[in-house]
Amino acid sequence: MKIDLVREDHHYYGAGTEPVLRTFAAYDYVTVDGSGSPGGPVYTAALETLYRAVYGAKKAAKAAGRDFVVPKLEGLWWVESDAPPLSVPREQWQWKLMIRVPEVVTAEMVTGASFERITEGEAIQALHVGPYATEPQTLARMDALMAAEGWAMNGRHHEIYLSDPRRSPGTTTKTILRHPVHRPDRK
């Protein structure tokens, strides 16, 4: 039987439209870093590299008798500026594209990309339904919860793409938005 992280791990891949606080452990990912506009040539080439590496690891895992379903594409996003991120031109955005992999995948199975273990810890997340251009509305609700509870950002903006934007119209696109947080008043 194939390992299917999306079906098996509702804590990680499940979210409601109202922001909530969750805690996430360490997970393994295949990753590719880059910068530039989403959908641009560098981004598109990075996606191809990422999927080639993940499917190579899948082939190796299957040969070892531990096949898995390739999970959803994810991305960490940030800017190298103190300006509000959405005010920075998209060509200057930094990103880490990533796909979570099951524990059967090892660094030796990954070629052409990086194998990383990432711990996010506590995070506020919400499901955004609609086009990427309307994400600021969901982010504003997440920011309001963070402010009300005394939390502050503690890492990079994280998105999990539950829908393939090539296959679902913008009004039905589903994306989990996640912000790692901490309480600045705690040491």
C-alpha cells in the first residue's frame, strides 16, 4: 500500500477558513530555493527541478518496497526588505519551493535538489479559498488573531497548494496559509 501523507495527516494538510493556532513537528522535504516572480522562468525551472527530484526519490522508495503518493506543492515566501512584502515587486520575492516526503525517503534518494528537515513549531494558519490576489483578506484575519493573542511572526510565510491552479478556476483555488509564531514576552 502506498504512503499517502495528504490522506493520513489531517493535522498538517487540514485547515478551516478561520485562523487557528497549531503546532507542527519536524518534517522532511525536498526543496529548491530561488527568487523571482511566481510563474516566471526561474520559478518554472525550479518547479521542474523539484518534481524531477521528488519523482526520482519516489522511484527509489518504490524499488525498496515503500512507494508513496507525491504530496502537495508548498512554498515559503519572503522579501529581503523591511517594506511590507506585498509592496515589493514580485521579481524581488524570495522562495523555497518544497514537497514534504515520508520518512522512507532519505537524503541519498534525492538528486538535483536539497533534502531538508524543517521544524515550524507553533503557527497560525487558515484555509484561503479564492485567487492568490485575495490572500491579503485571509492574511488580515490571521494578523488580527496574532495581535489579539500576543503572537508575532517567527519565520517565513508558508503556503500549501491544495488545488492545482492550472486545473481549478481562481474562485475555487484552495491554499493553506501558515505563519510560524512565537510570544515575544516568553524567553
